Amino acid sequence: MDYSIIIGLLQNIAILLAFSMIYDYLWSRYEKPKGLLLKVLAGLTLGAFGVMLMMTPWKLVPGISFDVRSVLLSIAGLFFGPIPAIIAMIITSLYRLYLGGAGVWMGLAVIISSGAIGMLWNFIRPNWKTKNTSVELLLMGLVVHIVMLACTIFLPANLSAITLKTIFFPVIVMYPLATVFLGQIMIHWSKIWQTRKELKVNEKRYRTIIEQATDAMFLADLEGKIYDTNQQSTSLLGYSREEILQLKLYEIDVVFNDKVKHSIALGKLEYEKSYIFETILKHKDNSVIPVEISTSFINLDEQTYVIGFARNLTDRKKAEAQIKRLNEELEHRVIERTAQLEAANQELESFSYSVSHDLRAPLRALHGFSRILIEDYSSSLDAEGQRLLEVIMSNANKMG
């Protein structure tokens, strides 16, 4: 085999690698459905690369040259779809007609068959990317290049046999491998952009969650460097987000209070646990804010980070102070009222004693008078009078 074939193939592969970069920037990064303008632009770009490949061929004989346009066009039909592939086929066909030579009809047949097989493969096997992609690409490459070998029938009879013998090995072995190589690179680009898309979606969800949180949030490493925060923290502390990201946690006394710093220093911090404590944050204007901190430790990229949520306790502290003041006032009033009741009770007892003492003298007189009546007049009273006198004497005894 002529080594010029290998050199030509290497040149063509370099162009295919450049083409894969264009696929990344022009096609795979677009998340929305591709419009007609983008498809036309992609087709023009594919056609340009096809022409570049045809300008760096390896020549068998004058008028008959080979390149890897079959790889490019089959991949174009498989990845880009009909409109870009057909535009590329038209451009490369026109250029092949312009070049002319004995192999013009074979060249046109290869262009048409390669692009058509790629489009047909994508139509018949729409889910080919979900299975063993290398096998799918290899099978398609073999089909495309077996057909390419068959296209040698369009060569003049005196060149057909020698051409088939010369190109058989690179076309049946190296071209399908080049198809797999280029296809896998493009799949790789697609996966990268899919991953980026998923990361973007996850980041959007993450931002939505932390921005909707009612508490200030801080994400930092164990040295206190802040990597992320939310809008609530800017409202709480008076700093902008950019200013907060330049601060250290211990500069605003979040998470790194004496207890946690002491635990870190002693290596006693249990990362699987969460910590909840109260502390004081320093506002940008040097005022202080009482907060409750809830922290947890997470592992990202084999590094431990601390995520903390700070809840403003200013209103709660004011309410607690007000409740304490009201309790103290109530307690004071209870003490005063109790003293008043005790004083009133003492006055009542003193009054009762005075009244009792004042009533005893007339009762004693009544009791003595009743005795005189009994002694002097009991013998002269009738039965009814005797009964009334006894009643008076009995009551006097009770009251006296």
C-alpha cells in the first residue's frame, strides 16, 4: 500500500477533528429546536468542510482521488438530519463535478450514497444513541464503505479492478474506524453539553431554593472562605453579595463561634452531625444582630464544606424582653395587691375585736338583770311569764 494514502488519511482526519469542533459550537450547544436558518448554516459549513477534504485527497491515478468525504457526509446525515446533509451533498457534488476526471461519477455516487445512508440510518434507528454507539457507528461505517467499494463500477473498466484492489483495505478497515472515531467525538460533545444543561438546570433549582429561603444562607469551607450566599444574607448584614464573598465567616461571626472553632482545633467536630446555636452577627454598620445558626457539613469534590442558615432573632428577642417585662410588672402588682389584702384583713380583724368587746358589756348587764328578775319576780309570774323569763336568761347566757 502506498504510504501517501496514510498521509492523506491523516490530513483528512485532522480536518474531521476541526469539523467536530464546529459541531460543538454550531449545533450541539443549542438547547432549543434548530430553526431553518441554523440548519442552512450548518449545511453550508458541512459543505465547506467537504470541499476542504476533497482539496487534500490521496491520488490513485490522475483524475481519480480519494478522501474521507464519505465519513463526513454519513456522519452529517446521522447527526444533523436531512436539510444540513442535503445542502452539504449538493455543495460537494458541485465541487466534484468541477474537478471532473475519470472518477467523477464514482465520486458523485459516493457523495449521494454516504449522505443518504446516514440519514436513513437515523430514520430507521432513531434511538441508536441509547445503545452501544460504537457498534452502531461501526456497522453504519461498514455499510457506507461497502457501498463505496461497489461504486467502483462507475469507473472506466480498465481502472475499476486496480482501484478496488488498491483502496479495499483502507476503505473497509480504516474508513469505518474513522467513522466510529468522528461519531464518538461528536457524541462526546453532545454529552458535555447535556451535562452542562443539566448542571445549569440544577444550578437554577439550587438558586431558586436558596433565594426563596426565609433565612440567610452561607456556604463555606472549614477555613471560613465563603463560596456562596443568598439575597437574605445581604438584607440581614447590609453587605452586597460580592462583599460577603470577600469576607471570612469569623469576620461576621457566623458558624465559627468559639465553640465550633474550639471543636475544629481539637478535631472533635463530628461532620455527620448538625449544630444549632445562637450567636451575634455584626452588621456592616457595626450594629449587632442576634441570630440562631443551623449548620450542616457536606462533601463536595472530596472537600468538606459547611452550610449554615442564620435566622434573625431580633423580633423574638424583643418579644421575649416584652414578655419578661410584663411578667415582672404582673409579679409586682401581685405583691402589691397581696400586701393590700393582708393590710385590709388585719384592719378587719381589729374591727371585729373592737365590736365584740363593745357588745359584751350590755350583754353582761342583760344577763345580770335577768337574774334579778328570776330571783325577785319568778314566784309571782304565771307559767307563760316563767317561760319567757327562761328564754331571756338562756339567750343572755349564750351571748354573754
